[in-house]
Amino acid sequence: MRQTSMQPEVLERKLERILLQVDKPGRYVGGEWNSVVKNWNEIDVKVALAFPDVYDIGMSNLGIMLLYDQINQQPDMLAERVFSPWTDMEAQMRQHEIPLYSLENKRAILDFDVLGISIPYEQLYTNVLNMIDMAGMPVRSIDRDSSYPLIVAGGHACYNPEPMHAFIDAFIIGEGEEIIVEVARLAQHMRGASRDEQLQALAKIQGIYVPRFYHATYHEDGTVAAVEPNIDGIPKRVLKRVVPVLTKPFTKFIVPNIDTVHNRAPIEIMRGCTRGCRFCHAGMVTRPVRERPVEEVMQAIAEVVENTGFEEISLLSLSSSDYVYVHELTQTIQDKYKDAGLSMSLPSLRIETASSELLDRIGDTRRSGFTFAPEAATERMRDIINKTVSDEQVLQTARDVYSRGWRTIKFYFMIGHPEETLEDVQAIIDLCKRVLKEGRRILGMKANVNVGVSTFIPKPHTPFQWVSQDTTEQILAKQKLLKDQIMHERGMHLRWSDLSNSRFEGFLSRGDRRMADVVERAWQLGCKFDAWHDSHEHDKWLQAFEENGLDPAFYNHRTRGLEEVFPWEHIDVAVHKKFLKEDYLMSLNRETRVDCRDRCFACGILPKFTEIRKQTTEMAWECPPVKTIADRKKAASDRTPNVTIID
């Protein structure tokens, strides 16, 4: 049974004594403009929404704000926020026996019915364990009964939930706007039932994965044999949840107490991507593509301006310049707000769709510059990763940007695919130098090129899930080549991924259930804030591997057989494994696919979501509309010519 919770007035008195002893006390006090504080004693269902990093980062996360809004719209529910305390605050809280608490009502997390944790990336795993522990709960799900809050987790890192299976009661697979309310309702209706009874009911909801009801077996070589249900009545594969039509944009953004990583209001204009880049996890798992109408976006901007005072609107999507109405939208924003001091950003522009007209409507030249992601610089590598953009397109975009007075272009490239050679890396250097030359021709020595180079990590549910990571020796050689030729070039600046961080992300993202013991041991050894370069202690992770008899190379440096069972095989993102395998084999032959707006490749989305697609308008998805049998018969009849038979 759980320990006794702390009364809020006691908690607040203790906070008053410690807050002036920590850095950025504004992280821990709440009371922000637009935060929702309901009367605790009048609300039946309480949900704590946790982001397992500091306030400064978590407050810029749109996902947690969407869930916050959905729950607080329910008159008998409340949602309150909680973030990871930084190390100085954690030390004070542990010393003074202050449990993890919510910002709105200063209630201990133990007082809530549900703790919902957002896990957008794997480097947050140890922070999740730390938050559960600071809340006064056992970190392992099996050790928590129904007197504790139900712990659910969602986010992109949960599409392979296995490394965290031992700690989370239930995972939300897919989009959470609707399902989070269903989870809270179930917690309300099954209050007093055993934890197993609650979880069995949860497991019957589409999009909910309850790991304790599944069992993993392994072959002698350590690969997964199967992950199968161990009780009746739950699905063999958990199909993700999809919101058929995007919910109304969240516009009443909480205005933070301190500077955050993004001091702007994000509005999602499109969800999903049709490009099919083979390395892109988000592009595969967020299908289908759904777009907002311009009128809805404009109404949202007007509400944001009225509600918050933010001076910058960020129009979010995986590929903003692919948004069908991007020209109409940006022109409308410019016409309405050009004299109001409001700026807009499109943070995900594609080179081939960033026209000169679009560049004219975005922001102003006082801002830092434009960011593009060519990813590769040779035709061979572009074909392999299915991101075909020519050098001339890159150069023409550079001319368009520099000629409009922008001084800096930032490029993101990726190294480390096992098919990549040093010649492919040299091509990155050569292309960037050509871009700088174009900039200097237009702007003189004011032109800059910033080069960000990440290391390829094969992700689950992508065509490259069969691929190994590049070797340490090859990555170091490629990074050395980049450093030698870029770092000393005036006007060029290089940033690269730390090798240990890439290895770390690699084994976590493709880990199986055995990885949970490694995660827990690493946390016990003091690992946390692993997403922060200065905080990541790779040696402790290697120690945790060794103590558990596992080898990181098994997860990172091994090409998977085509028929191998993946640890995430029972998680259904609605993209067929057959489709991904075909795309992987195409990559080996340098074969590419066109944008699936232009041709449907039957990835699996439509068969899995036939019924909800029938209920949406033709323009609601980029996928083709699904016709009823009656509609198909009528269409066939309409195509049959009338024939008159004359005797």
C-alpha cells in the first residue's frame, strides 16, 4: 500500500523555505497566465500530466497542452502539470521530504487518479523512473496496486514500449486527444476495483497496450521469438489510435514564468507526411496526413493573439511547405498582421517546395535565417534514403534566401548509414561550400552557412529498421573529415552529434523487454537528464549493460534478417511490415517512391482505418477516399456505355 500523501498547505510551507535556494524558482511555483486552476474538492477525476524534463523544455511541448485542454474541458475532470525538477531542486525536495507535486493546486502526485507521462524521445526514460520515485511510488508497475494513481504513457518513444514495459501500467499507442479522456473515465468508473481489473478493462480499448498481459520469448541467439498475449480477450496486435479529423487548435497557451526553449505559440497546420523518407520514424507512424483549413488556422491565430500576447506564431507540421494551402495561408497572415508586429515561422521547410513566393511571406530579415534538411548530398545516398532533391534545387533555394537579405542558411545532414562512403560525406562539404559561394556573391562576407550533422539511427516501424548502425571507426572518420574541412572555413559553422549519445539512442529505440533492467540499473547508478549532453553518463549505461549480461552491439551493430521478429511486432502503427520490407529492399537497389499524394502505395493505412475514412470528407485526408459498395457499383454502372441492340 502507498504512503500517506502530504497536505497542500504543508507542501507549500516547505516550498517557501527552499525555493530561494534553487536556480530558476519560477519553474516550480505555477500561477501562470492561462493556467487552469479548478476547485480540487469539487472535481471528481484528477489527472496529472507529466513531462519528464525541466519546465523550460516541457512548456514548449504542444502535445501536453493538447491533453491539458481536452481534460480540462470536461466539467468533472481536472488536469494539472508536473515537470522534472532540476538536480538542485530535487536535492532540496528529497532533503525536506517534499513529494513530486502539481503546479496548479500544489497537490502531491499520489492524490491523483491518473498520472499521464509524455515520452517524445527515448533519452527521457531515466527521468520517468525518477519522477515516479519522487512521487513516492514503486517504479515497477507490478509493485503498485490500485491505491496508487494509474500510470499511463504516450508519445513517439512509446511506439516501441518494451524498454519501459516494467514501469508503465498502460501505454497509449498513437494520438492521445480522445483516448486520454477515455482513460480518465475508466479510472473514474472502476475506482475501487483491483489494478488487474482496471488494466484488463483498459486493454480492451483500441490504442491501449498493457504490457503485463503480454509475454516475450526469445531464440537461443537472443532475438525475439514472439510477443504474445498471456490472457484471453485482448488483441494480439495493438492498433494505434488516430484522430480522424484534427481537434480544434489549442489557443489558450499558458504564458510561462520564465524563458523557455521556444517563446512562441505553435499551431499544428498538418499532421503526418506523404514523402516517405526511409529514415523518418515520425513520417511513418503519424500517417495518414490530415490538414487544417485556412479559416481554422486564422481563427486560431486570432485567439492566440487575444489570449497570450505571443509575438510569434509557429505553423507546425513535419513538412510545412507541403501543406496544400500554404501559399493562401501565409498570404492571408501577411495581409492581416503585417503591421501588427506578429511574425510567423514555418520550421519544417522542404527545399523543393520552398518557393521564392513563400520565402517572401515568411518572417523578416532580422531573424537568424532559414533551415533546410537535404540529409544527403549525392544522388546515390538520396536515392537510398528516398529524399531526392538535386544540387541545383539546393543552390537555387540558397540564392532565393540570400537575395532576400537573409544572411544565414542552416542545413541538416545525416551521416552513418552503412551504405554511405567518405565520398558521400565529402559531397556534403562540397555542396555547403558552393552554397556559401552563392551567398558571398550576393551578400559578400555577411553570408553564413551553418551545418548540423546528425548520426543515422535506424528506428522502429521504418524501412530502415532492418539496418545496423555504422561502426564507431566509420563515424569518427566521417566526423573528422567534416571537422577538418568545415570548422576552419570562415562563414561556415559545424555542429555534430556526440557518438555516445547516438549509440545510446540507438539501443534504447530498438531495445526489447530485457532493456528494462538496464534502464532501471542505469537510473540506480545516478543516470538522469540523459538528453542533456553534459548530464549523459555513458559509462554508467555500459556498466548497467554488463551487470545485466547484455551487449549494446547486439542492438546497434547487427543487420536484422528479413524475417526477424522485432520487439515491437505487436504494436500496429497501421503501416504494413510487408510495405516497409519492400521499401527497404528498394533502398538496396536505389529505387525510389514518389510522394504518396501522387500515387497510393497501399502502405496499410486505408485497410486498417476503412470505417473512419468513410466518415471523413474527401479532403480530410491525403489518402484516397474509401467508397462504399453501393458507391463503387454506381461508379461502375456510370462507366458502362449504353448499348442499343438492333435486330
